[in-house]
Amino acid sequence: MDDRQSERTARNQSLFRQINDEVARLNAVFAQLSPYGSWVCECADTSCVQSIEMTLGEYEQLRADPASFAVYAADEHVVGEAELVVEKTDRYWIVQKVGRAGAVAVELAPPSTNGAGYDVPCR
């Protein structure tokens, strides 16, 4: 995989991370009803429509590393040339971007990468 392809995979996954940051706000509101929220798979495939279940705490822990992404638990959601699977659960896998893709993922990460800045409405 060349640098251009690696950069594209990181940009695609960073877009899904931005969507999940918004989803985090919604899941925080509903956390009292169900510990698991539904999240968008953050794989590099822009046509992917899989969702994954994570707790808000799991997502915040994931976001502590801007080169890490949550993907659907299947090999076809992993780009082996640009990322490594660093954790597997029965609900999702965590991949970490490496090389040029890792650098781009860190560069594109929002300033707050640990979820602490989520605005959660009071009930």
C-alpha cells in the first residue's frame, strides 16, 4: 500500500470517528436505559453500513489514542497494510493505524481525543 492509499484510509476512518463523536453525545443521554450504544463502524470502507455496540466508557478509552479506531469484528474491516488489530472483543475490534496512515490519523484527530469534552444535556 503506497502513502496515498494509506492516507486515504486514515482520512476515511477519521470521518467515521467524527460521526461517532456526535453519536457519543446521544449515547451518553441514553446510557441510563442501556449500557451499550450503537456506533458506526470506523473501518476504511466508506460504503460500510455495519454498526457496533460499545459503552460510552469503551468509546472514550478508544479515543484516548488518536491512531485507534473501532471496527466491526471481522477481517474484511481491517486494512492489514495500514493498521494492526490491537484488541478483539465479541462486539468490535480495535485497530491502530501505522506508518503514514497513523501519522495522518493523529493529524486529523480533534483537539480533545479522550471524550472529556462531550456536551451531554442534563436530565
